[in-house]
Amino acid sequence: MATASFVGTAIEFFDFYAYSLAAAVVLDSAFFPQLDPVAGKLAAFSTYAVAFVSRPLGSALFGHWGDRVGRKAMLISSLLLMGLSTFAVGLLPGYDTIGVAAPILLVLLRFLQGIGLGGEWGGAALLATEHAPAGKRGLYGLFPQLGPAVGFVAANGIFLAMGAWLSDEQFTSWGWRVPFLLSIVLVGVGMYVRVRIAETPVFARVVSEQQVAKAPLVPLVRNQWRELLLGSGAMMVQYTLFYTATAYCLSYGTATLKVPRETMLTLTLLAVVALGVCTAVSAVVSDRFGRRAVLIAGSGVAIVWGLVMFPLMDTREPVLIFLALAGALGIMGLSYGPMGAYLPELFRTRYRYTGASLAYSLGGVLGGAVPPLLATTLQAEFGSWAVGGYLALVAVISLACVLALRETRTDTLD
């Protein structure tokens, strides 16, 4: 169970983050060479944002069938869709080869990536928490939460290796495709693991008692719309911190601050360690002190760090840039760790897959899709201080949402 929930999310987030890194360093020149540098970067980040828009659709689609036919089948399907879409990006010709069809197909593949990832996280989180013994859902919910850190380290490591081994011309021509092509091997591993897992006992009881919802989205919206909206808001700060510190700061550091690409990739790779450590600690601690207490602390610290992060970045000093990135990702981990248990605990079993997945994905529409786009515009118009102010504002919104939600640590999932 732990292996299946961890391996799948690690693979799917590897696919997802490989795209975010490519968008930051190369997709503008490969697919939008006719645009000026700022417009090309915005176009690349726009294709990146498409997946966040399609993630709620994937959550609704996979959540519907996950609440009707089971968690296992949807976990296999979502992994396959995500993996094949990512592999196809690696094969896609650029603008110089097929013209305007290149960015159109890129957007389509990115859309499919988002649908796959929209169904992945909720199923993995339910697989872990619905198998967990009493009092240990935070610990069990930790496993899918480690996927983003491991997936990003793997994607970043391969990009860093390609940059070290290849010239800039080789990297821009074909080196950036290697992570996308390698993903098909990881998908094969994930499929092997997931085919062997059993259905969760909580969902099996729903089936045996003939309580399966025919249209899970309807009772979800009717009965728990408040938890859906507030859960989405609570997720915003984690998405914003992560994608600002990785996708946007990689672009900002290389293009604006003129820090070498290999340096930025290395600093980001090291900083993600803070995400993994803080995610693990906060998930375990939430079993003792409650989910809300940990989430409140994480959002509160994020407000302050949003105002500190970019003054540190703007020094151009590698040590201080590392501190800025590690601080943002570590704080993100403080809030992210408990979410593997918290979102599933908020919703009833009959529509838990749909509810948890949608809350997770809707938080990403504003928290994940918007930051690279808005940060690029804010920095160009007002300077980096405005980007930090935006981070702090998102943290305030997430804090308010957490304060409006209930504690769930002692709730039963049946």
C-alpha cells in the first residue's frame, strides 16, 4: 500500500515537474521562437498553466469512477494517461519543424497531463489513509505526499545532468527531451506495483452495503460545498510556494538575475530536501497535535517568508538564494504534509475520492497555474517586491480557510 501510493505520485510528479523545468528554461525558444523574450516566457508558462486548469476536470472524472468502481482501477488509469502524455511531449517536433501545430499539440498534451494528475493524488491519498489504523492516518498519508519532493529531485537531477554533459545548443536542440522519454520506464514500474494492490477496506464496505453514489459530484456539492471550497483555499499557499520557488524562480534567476542555469538547478535541487524533511515531520506531528494546528503554523510562517524571499534572491549570492528557496519549500512542506490525511478526512466515503481530488486540484488552479504567470508580470511592472507581496497575500487567504475548517484527526473514515 505505502509503496503503491508513493511510487505512483513520485512518477506522476516527476512527469509534471519535468515540464515545469522545461517551461522555465527551453520551451519558449523551442515552441514560441517568433515571440520576444518576455512574451515567449509568458507563452511557455501559459502552456504550463493549462494542466492546472484541466486538473479539476481530471479530478471530477476519475473521482466519479473512483467513488463508483473503486480506487485501484482509477489509480492505474490516471498513471497510464499521465505517462503516455509525458512521453509524447518528448517526441513532439518543435516550431521550426511543424510550425504552429507544435504549440497546439503541446497544449493538448499538457491538458491530458493535467487530467491524469487530477485523478492521481486523490486516489493515492485514499489508498494510504483508508488502509491506515486509528491514530496513524497522518503517517500513512505521508507516503503520497513525499511524491512531489522525490519526483522533483529526479526531474531536476536529470535536467542538471543534461546541462552538464551537453552544450547549450545540444541541450536546447534535444537534451531537454530526455526526461520526458525516460518517464515511460518509470510508468512501467508504477503500473507493475499498482496492478498488485488490493482495494481499500473502507470502499469495499461501501460496496457491500450498496451505498455507492451514482453521481458523487451531486451529493458532494449539495452536502459539503463549504469543505470543498475551504479545502481548496487551504491548498493555495502550498502550490504558490512550490511553483514560485521552482518554476518561476528558475526563470527569474537565470533570465533576470543572470545566475547560471546549472547553479540555479543545483540550488533548487538542494532546497527540495527541505520540502521532503518538513513534509515528513509535519505529517507525523499532525497525528499528535492535529491537522489544523500544523496548517495554521505553516500558513502563518509563509506570510512572513513571502516578504523575505525575494530580497534574499536579489542579492545574487548563491548561499542566500539557497536560503530563499529552501525556506519557501520547507514552509510549503509544513502545510503539505498533513494534507494527505486532512483532505480525505474532510469528506464522506461515498464521494471522498471526488471531494479530496477536487479540493486538491481547485487549489492548484489559483495556487499553481497563476503564480508563474502573475509573478512574471508583477516583476516586469513593479519589481520582485510585488511577487513577495503576492505570496504573502495567498498565505493570508489559506490561513483564513484553515481557521474556518474543523479538526478531523479523531474522525472515523467509515
